Amino acid sequence: MKKTVSILLALLLVFSLSTAAFATEPTGPKPNITKNPTGETVDEGGSATFIAHAENYTEIIWRIVSNDTTNTIQASDAPGYFGCEVYGIGTETLVITKIPAEMDGWRVEAMFRGPGGVEYSWGALIRVNGVFVKAPTISAQPQGLSLASGETGTLSVSAATVEGTMHFQWYSNTANSNQLGTAIDGATEASFTPAEQTGTTYYYVEVTSVLNGRSSDPVLSNAVAVTYAAPVDPDAPAPTETPVPGTPAPLVPVVDEPEGEGDTPAPVETKDTSRSAASAQERASNALNMLTIVGGVLAVAAIVGGITALIVRRRGDDDDEDDEEE
């Protein structure tokens, strides 16, 4: 009997765990947000309306998030937190009235929950007139740099503000974009000298105005490229030049060993091999011409010698005939 009860309890435990596991898995599509709320600028004590739409959701929850995202409260708790009034909780339209100055810089967002999970809308910024700080303007963008190894260059931006003090923060990026860069420690002035880094790195600056501890919306400069050439290796071999057809042959050093010096290298003189080749060809041609002339002279001499011998022989025959007649 005890064994049967143990088995039944084990099966019941497995069934309950399986049911809980399946219950936590999404059983449908995720909510699809079709409209995000937009920011509102109001007078102190004024009201603002925020609207959001989505598909495939079963519940909407409005939340109010601090500008630095470190504090989030439910819209239903806002009256007790800010002293404002809130209407439309649980609907796609949220109305906040009697907005105090303390809500400046906070954002309103909608959380949609459905069978397939949870989706959050964009945060709509609340600005309270007389409280928020106006953003600065950039009048001169930074310019890119192309530097050799060992050189330095400075990036600068010109900006102006109508109120407060301007703050600067430079960013580096591997892409040509002024979004999602990496903040550079200590680069908080209008000018910035980047460290040498072989290749191309992109930089941009964020400018804000700060008044009474409040910051304006940031203004971003264009992203600019800073390119550093690779350092030159002094021990690297010189590049080999490919001869261009039709150009004179390079000068070849000719070494003559001096007499009585054994293996001591002689002074090096430079000899133009292209001229030597031309001179050799010219000498060969002259020699051939000389042989032709000499051959012709020898042939003429042989002919003249043959004629002379024939004449002498004929004279000898004539003399013999005269002797016989006598």
C-alpha cells in the first residue's frame, strides 16, 4: 500500500511540474506595436496625452521611467509619487494632468503583454516649460585627418548655447556612424587629439547644455575618419623595380683585380652594358666588311697574276719561234 501511494505521489509531482513548464511557454504570437507614444512639452501644472496601439496583446500597462532609466514607476502610482493626476490606466490612451516641474525629463512608455510575451513601446519624453534646458547648436563640424605614423592631429567642434554651460563627450567608432560609439575617457573638451592607431577610426562628439543640474537633449556631430598609415620598417628590404621595355640597361659594376694584390678587391668602375653590346655589334659588322674587301682584293690580284703569267708565257713562245726561224 505504501509503495502504491509513493508511486502516485511521484506521478502527481511529475504532472504538476510538466503543467507548470508548459504554462510558462508562449502559446501565441508576441504583441506587435503599431503606434508608439510621442513626447509632450507642457507648462508646469499642465496636462499631456500619450497614445499607443498594438496587436496580439491582452493587457497594457503604462510606466513612467526616469531620464537615466534608474527609476521606473507604474503610472497608477504616479499620483502618490509626483502629485499629478492620471487617467486611462489600462487603456491605449493615458492622460496625465497637473504635471509638476519634477517630471521634466521623465519618459512615458507602454508595456504590452500577450500570449507570446511582452513588448515595450518607445519612451515619450515629458518636457516642462521653464524647466528643461534648450539644446546647443553646432556651427562647425570636426574635419577628418590623414596622418603618417608619428604625427598627431586634433579634432575640433564649434558649438553655441543660449543657456547653461556646454558639455562635450567624444566617441570612437569602427563604423562611419555617430551612433553606438564608445565614450572616450577624458575626452570632454571641444577639441580632442586621438591616439595613433594604424588604419581608420571614426570619431564624433556629443554636445549638451547643462543648467541648474539639468541637461538638454544631446546634439551629435558628424562622424569623421582619422586614418593613420602603417609605420615604415627601416630594416625592410627595398622594393624590387620591374624593368620597363625600351629603357637602357642598368649600369653593371665591373671589378678588375689589381696586380700583386691577391684577393684584394679592385676599385669598381661602371660600365654601360648597352653601349658595350652596341660597340661589339659594330665591330663585328666592320670586320665582316673588311673581310669582304680583302676577299675582293685577293680575287682581283689572282686575276691580274693569271693574266700576267699568260702574257709572259706567250712572249716566251714567240721568242722560241723567232729562234727557230733564224
